[in-house]
Amino acid sequence: MKHLLRAGLLWVATTAAANAADITITVNGVRNDKGKIAALAFVKPDGFPDRVAMAATQAQVPARQGVVTLVLKNVRAGKVALTILHDEDGDGKLKRNLVGIPTEGVGMTGKPLGNRAPKFEEAVVEIQGDQKREITLKYW
């Protein structure tokens, strides 16, 4: 019985690992060296696009003007929406002005940023295995 249980647990662990991917993201357009660049992966609409604590997976690196690269590890295969935030003041939150427009840089997969942030469904991409993505930050 113990052998069957161990075999079952090993199968579950192997299957979970096989259904996870590493996503290497090149972030373009970082305007300065202040703060950090954070990548967030959302697998459901809750918290999308900028509630850091609600992201399924996240990664961050120090900001560097121009281009930075970071890796989201073990992202669940399937439908995922990716968000990049330039947290210039390092407080872990996206700053907005009085009318709700972000004052720090933002980028997402899916529909390009226009006058509004895309809905979760508009930002979803399909993840199947390790991949590379490029996302450009927008500053208003």
C-alpha cells in the first residue's frame, strides 16, 4: 500500500511539473532606474491586473532604464494573463492619479493598452511549455 501511495504522489508531482512553464519576459521601455519591475501571472479575473497578492505567480527585478528581463517560474499551463508593473517608489502597489490613471508604468499581454486597461479575457494568452514574451511598458 505504501508503494502505491508513493507512486501516486510521484505521478501527481510529475504531472504538475509537466503542466508548468517558465516564461521569460523582456520588458521594453523602462523609463528610469527607480524601484522594481514586477511580473504577475493571473489565471482568473480576481485581482487582475494589479493586485500583487492575488497573482498566481510573480517575479521581480530591480528597475533599469531601457530593457530588463525576468522569468516567471512554474506558471500553470493554460489561459494566463500577464501584467508588468514598474513600481517606481517600491511600495508594492500601482500608483494612480485622482481620476484613476496609473502614474507608474504598466504593460500587459493581449489587447494593447489604450484609454483603459484590458479586461482579463482580453489579456489572456495560452501557455503551453516554456516560452518567451515581450511586453512594452506604457506611461501616461
